[in-house]
Amino acid sequence: MRTLGARLALWYSLVSTVTLFGLLAAGYFLLNRHLVRGVDLQNAAEFHRLVAGGSLPRPGAESPGFLVEVRDAGGAVLYRSAALGVTVLPELGNTVTIGTLGRHRVGVFQKDGATVKVAVPLEPVRQVMLGYAEISLVLVCLVLLISLISGMALSRAALRPVRTIQETANRIRLDNLSERIPVGDSQDEIASLAELLNEMFDRLETAFEEVRRFSAEASHELKTPLSLLRLQAEKLLSDGRLGAEQEEAVQEQLAEINRMQHIIEDLLFLSRAEAQAIRPRLLRRNPREFLDELTEDAALLAEQAGVQFRAHIEPEGEVAFDAQWMRQALLNLLTNAFRYSGRGSLVTLDSEFTLDAWRLTVEDEGPGVPEVERERIFERFVRLDDAAERGSGSGLGLAICRSVMAMHGGAIHAGAGERKGGLRVVCEVPLGGAPRVADRPSEREQAVD
Ligand SMILES: Nc1ncnc2c1ncn2[C@@H]1O[C@H](COP(=O)(O)OP(=O)(O)OP(=O)(O)O)[C@@H](O)[C@H]1O
Ligand SMILES: [Mg+2]
């Protein structure tokens, strides 16, 4: 039983069926006893009728269906109904099977020292009990069916608020932290659970906001001192008063400062994108020209990396996108492909239009990424073991790609390369347009700065 609803329905149905079964079984026992007692009373009435004249029962005086045996005080038979055949009626009042006549109930009475036994068939009692058992069986089956159906309906109705909580909680993610679970008017356990969860989401939202603000402020604060450091290093180099060794050391410092500046800019971008503070400048156009420019730059990067690069661009179609952020995302993907695939291998970029999206695919022939890691590589600062050997990245490139796609209302996923393994990253931007659109250039400058 996978769901709580199904388990509840089953339990409900089992309990009602077993209860009914128990009641019907008790009814069977009581009715049987009651009917047998009625038969005993019939035997007694027949005895009293037979001895009503004051003498022992006369032969042949018994009513139809009754059998009689009369013995004197010494045990000698005075009279026996012919239908008894060879069967001897028991001493104590009990049941006995008489030849082909079936089971009989025997009543034993005393009259003037003689023993009078009267027997009457139990067949009518058996028939009534058989009918009772058949009706009971039908009732049990019916109740089992009805209770299963009504149990399912009841548990569905009872668990509806839980399902609402589940669905809402599932929707509350990093990009949607402000949604809350609806709390009904009734002050029941479910309502207090929803309130409790909402309070927890409030705390989580505040904590996330603080982390975001901290990350944005820290990156922002670090920008100025780093720029100063950079200026000083550049001044030292331009003065030309340093020895060869010192100059090399300052060059190294400058490279590190550059790297840190990149990381800080990336972090600043990510925290602002998460806070939805960046408004992309979405312009609807044919991406052909944009891609031509991009592929020229990519070809240069590929040459530097000793990798072959080929682009296949479908000429038709229009889509709204922000050229600068899209270029940043695609260059991140292409840089990864050039960096992580071996020299001489082939990297391709495909641009095509599906029914509802602009699809961009970057595929390489490098080592690829194991399936279990393919979602994780889009998280911040995630670098796989062998990445460190291949370059000095910071693990933010793909996180930025995902943010850029989210800005466009699109998605990005990694899979296995279809040519020679490697990695295949697919980005999809919906043709219907992103949820947030700002076409004024000034707005973007303000938002990003
Ligand atoms: N084409 C690829 N082939 C194999 N592994 C890849 C590929 N692209 C990304 N990865 C793996 O995913 C990790 C995350 O990539 P991401 O672009 O986010 O960071 P990075 O390239 O290490 O650094 P950055 O892009 O910030 O300079 C990489 O470190 C690498 O391990
Ligand atoms: Mg990268």
C-alpha cells in the first residue's frame, strides 16, 4: 500500500467488515439456540398433548412428524413409533440421526414411572440457519465493497488539505520563496500544521534573504579594495623599477586579482539574479546575426585551445532574448567544452527552432560527466575531481548559465554526447517570451550595476 489514503481506506473497510462478520456470527449462534429451544418447547407440548388424558401415550396418537418411544420403569419398550426403525433414542435430551429421516431433537419426559421420549426433525432449523448464513455472506461481501468505496472517498476528502500542503510546499523553492500554504477557517490540526509550516517558510525566506544580501554586499564591498590592489600592482609594473623576480611576482599577483575580480562579479550576478534584481533586455529578433558574431569569437577560442569547432545554425525563427547575457552563457558552455575536451577533438554548436522553443546545443567529445553529477554541476562552486587539472575555473560558469536561462523563462540540461560520449548541454528558450520583459536599455544598466 503506497499511499496513506489507500491504507486508511483498507483499514476502514477491514474494521467494518470484521465487525459486521462478528455481529452476524453472534447472531447465528443466538438464533440457532433460540430455534432449538423452540423445538424443545414443541417436544414438550407434544408430550403434554399425548398424556393429556392421564394415561401413557397411546400407539399411533403422535402428531405427524413426531416420533415417540415409551419405556416402563424397567426399561422395557412399551411403544415405539414405526418410523424409528432400529434407532434407539438417547437418554438425555439431545440430537440424534434417525435413518433417512435426518437429525432429530429428542425430549425426555417422565409419566407414572415410565420414560416418554419425543423426537422432532431439526431440518426446518437447519434450513433457517442455512438461509441466514447465505444472507450473511452476501451482506459481508456488500459491506466489504461499500466500505472500500466509501473508505476511499472519505480518506480522499480527509487528506485533501494534506495534498494542498504537499503541492504548495513543493512549489516553494529558491525562486519562489514567498508563496505560502493556504490556511482554512477551521481551527483543526491540519490548519495548525499549515500555520506551523508557513512560519517555518517565513524563517527560511528571511534566512535566504540574509544570505543573498550578505553575498551581494560582500561581493560589492570587495570590488573596491580589489580594484585598488590591481591599480597599485599595475602602477608598480608600469614604473619599471622592479627587478625581474619582483616583476614576475607582481604579475602573478595581478593574475590572482583578475581571477578574484571575476569570481566576485560572477557571485554578484548570481545573487542579483536570484533576488530577481536583474532585468534582461529582451528583444525579439532572428538570432542569426548574434550567433554569427558569437561563432567568430568561439572559433578564435577553439583555435587557442587546439580544438575543432563547427556551428550549425538554422536560419529561420524569431525569439526574444538578451544578447549580452545569452552570449555570456553560450561562451561559458563553449569555454567548458574547449577546456575539458582533448586537443584535436570536435566541439559543435547547434541552433534550431522547435514548435515552442529556441534550442541551443553544445556538444563535445571530452570525458563527459557521470549521470549522477549532471544536475550537480549547475550548482555554485561545483567542480568535478579532474576539472582542477584542466584549468583554473571557479565552478560558477554553469550556475550563471542556469540563471541566464531562468531569466529568459527557459531551461538548461546536461546529457551524454551523442557522437563520442562527451557532454551535451541543451538550452531551451521559450518562443512565447520570458515572464519578465524590460526593453528599456537604461533599466538594465541600473539593475546590473
Ligand atoms: N564540457 C564538459 N566536460 C566535462 N566536464 C565538464 C564540462 N563542463 C563542465 N564540466 C564539469 O562541471 C564543472 C562545473 O562547470 P562550471 O563551468 O560551472 O565551472 P568551471 O568550468 O570549473 O569554472 P568557471 O566556469 O567558473 O570558470 C566543471 O568544473 C567540470 O568538472
Ligand atoms: Mg566553466
